[in-house]
Amino acid sequence: MNKNDLTQGNLWKRILVFSIPLMLSNVLQVLFNMADVAVVGQFAGSAALGSVGSTATLVALFTGILIGMSCGVNVLVALHYGAKKPKEVMETVHTSALVCLTLGVLLTITGVIYARDILQLLNTKEELIEGAAKYLRIYFMGMPALALYNFGNGVYSAVGETRMPLVYLTIAGVVNVILNLILVIGFHMDVAGVAIASVISQYISAVLILLSLLKVKDIYGLDFRKLRFHRDKVQSILTIGIPSSLQYAIFQVANLFVQVGVNSFDAVMVEGNSAAANADALVYDVMAAFYTACSSFMSQNYGAGKKDRVLKSFLISLAYSFGIGTLMGLALVVFGENFLALFTKDALVIEAGMKRLTIMGLSYGVSAFMDASIAACRGLGKSVIPTFIVIMGSCVFRVIWVYTVFAHFQTIPSLYLLYIFSWTITAVAELIYFIVTYRKQMKILQ
């Protein structure tokens, strides 16, 4: 059996084996940012911690756009690969590389120019804004590299190869941690040091994954001489990628309103929230490995016309993501203080962080029903309506919550509870849409 063929074998085993390297890869990407926060928190003080932490939502906003575009790459490559259409795979891969690189450059320009303006719109604390702006401007210089790494990761995931990106990210991650320590402790560069370390590590991972794709002899291999924009492929990539990017972006825009709510409290609460928010990215990205598996397996099997494996891929991915999200959430509730101690020694900041971890830790599992359904629809080539549902059910709902429920109670628990309520509402709507879409798409295969 071809290891890249996701249309054969036991689905429980193959989805798990496929997802574990992705899971580790996602965790390493989170650890890049966690290493930044941990190093500045331990060796540069609480102000530096607050500065870097204040950028978390913005960083997630920009990187989420790139991840969303790579979802379009993943789905289309998997669909054509499963259908055994070499010309379509080749054109999709080479068009995707250019589309992702172009997007990365545009995000760099936008981030560098408007970093401070956006931070001011978020009511970032005056004592934190200079450090936050410095961190963002340097960090955004790595967007082209991040775009190319996510492109390569999307291609590899589409064909069932998830181990190689993990190897490259591990190498880059080790460099990131070493440079963090050297630049912050040795050269006293605080927020600038961790930002530079992140950018260098991003370019290392991008170069490694591109060199690997250049050596691939299969139909998904990269050849610089074949790089060009194929109009129909650009349209297909953007049709799936833009809604996916908007989904990530709008989530973060909604979270910016949450950040404004957090910023209405004192600096200790802001710093505690910044430290605790690292858990969100950690848990979400572990769960996200199964969402990528869901899209990849469903796309390949749909392309191959194997109806029975399409639905099973969704159900199994949902079961895995719900289980791991629930377990990790409960672990954070129990061991939350130890987790927060990685980022700060301040007891008051840890106490503030636990207010978030306790509520979020009991809520993570619920998000699986929403995100797995979205990934399943994307795997069937449907991305626009799921994105609209997310905008209404999670994003608009969160903004309304901030200005109604939170505005009334003005307590930190009343702010954090918006997550589980928005996830539940969105999950119900996404599941209904998936059921309707699945039935329609299966009729096409008959």
C-alpha cells in the first residue's frame, strides 16, 4: 500500500498515525511563541512579558490568514492526488507556492507599517505599547517564510506525508530556543531578541521544506522552472483559501474585542491573561492536527469516489479531537499553576491566569464539534457557507456578548464564558450544514 494513499487501510490507525507528526509539528509552532513569552517573562521582567503577550492575538490573526490559505492548498492537492490527476496536482502545487509567497509579503508590509496603530486601537497599555510595537515589526518580517512553510506543510499533508515537516520544524525550533537565550540573556535584547529569534527560525523551516520539495520525484514535487500562476488554479485555491483565511482572521478580530475587555482590567490581569492564553494555542493546535487529517482524508477519498470512507474520516477525526481537547483541558485545570509558572514568577499574575485556565480548560472539547465540521465541509470543497456560519455564530456573537453580558457584569469570568457559548451555537449550525452538504455530495458520486 502506498503510504501516501489515504484511500486504503484502517482509518482509526491511519488517521492517528497521520495526525501524530502533525500534532507535534503544530505544538512546535506554538512553542516558538511560548519560548518567546517564557524567556522574556523569566529574564526580562513582567513588562516585557506583557508587551509580547499583548501581541498574541495580532500574531494569531496574521499567521491564521496564512494557515487558512494553506488549507486551500491542502484540500486541492489531496483531491487531485486521490483522483490520480498528475497535471492538476503539478499545477496546483506550483501556483500555490506563488500565491502563498505573495500573501506573506503583503502581510509583512501591512504589519510593519500599521503595527503601532493597531495596538493603539486595542487600547494596549501605555507602558506596554513600545515593546509590543517593536516585537511586532520584527516578527512580521518572517511572514514570507511562514507562508512558504505552511504551503509546504499543506502539500505534504495532502499526500499523507506528515513526518518531514516535523523534522524541519524541530530543527528550526531548537535554533529558536537557543537564539532566545543568547539574545535575551547574553545581549539583553528583551522583546527584540525573541522576535529576531522567531524570524530566523521561520526562515530556516521554510528553506528546509522547500529544499525537500525540490528533491521529491513524485507528482507533487516542486520545480522552480514550473512556477507560474495558472488562472484556474488560482481561482480554486482562493475559493477555498480565502474563506478559510477569513475564518481564522475573523476569529482573531472577534478576539481583539475580548482583548479590549481584558485591557479594561489592571496590568496584572493583562499579564495573567497573556500567560494563560498560551494554553489556547497549545490545545487548539493539537486538536487542529485531526482537522487537517479530516480534510486530507475526506478530500482524497472523495476524489477517489470512496463514499464509505468519507463519512468515517469525519467521525473518527471528531472523536480524536474531542478526546484530546477534553483531556488537555482537564490537565490544565489541575496543573494550571505549574503551567503558568513557566512564564512568570509573580504569584498575582499566576492567580490572574488561573481565572482564564479554569474556565477554558473545561470548554476546549466543545470546540471540536465546530472545527471538525468546518474541516469536513472544506474537505468536500465547501468553504464559503461554513465561514459565514463562523462569522455569525462565533465572531458576531462574541462582539455582542462583550458589549452586553460582559458590559453588564464587568467581571473576568463573564468575559471568558463567551467562548463555550459561542462554540456551542456555531457547532450546532455547522453540523447541520455538514449533514446537508454530505448528502448532496454523495449523490454526485452515485
